[in-house]
Amino acid sequence: MDINKFDRYLKDKEEKKSYVNEADLKYERSMQKRISAACDKGQDAFWNAVTKEFKEVEKSNIDSYTVQEFAMSCERAVKNWVARSMKKPNMPM
């Protein structure tokens, strides 16, 4: 499934409140929290690995645009993986 399609699906459901029941809404919110948590942990692990590899770097300095792009890429990757790997009834996977 295209990750943009997955995002649109979630947004449409939120805006239209067209969930079949409250359990579906809770499930979707829970999935988003889990995706965010996985991304945060993954980014922390990534930067820890980078700093261990480049011990000669004394001060960490990276522009905020690059950090934001990296965070967005991580989220897209996790959403893509979840969308392709996990099936839930009534969801376009």
C-alpha cells in the first residue's frame, strides 16, 4: 500500500468520524503512538551508533531541516513497513 494512501485513509477517518465503532478509533490512535515511539527509539539508536563511530567529533551540529527530514523519513518507513506487514480487518492494507 502506498504510504500516502495510508495517511489519507487515517486522516479521512478522523475528519469524517466514520469509524464503525470507538474501538477502531482507539486502535488507529494506538498504532500512531506505537509508530511514533518506534521512530523515536530508532532515531536514538541511529545517533548513538553514529556518535560511537565518529568519536573524534567533539560537538554535534546538524541543521534542523535535516533533522526534520530524517524524522519524517523514519515515520514513512515505519508506516510503510506496518502497512505492508500487518493486516487488520476493514483497513486498506
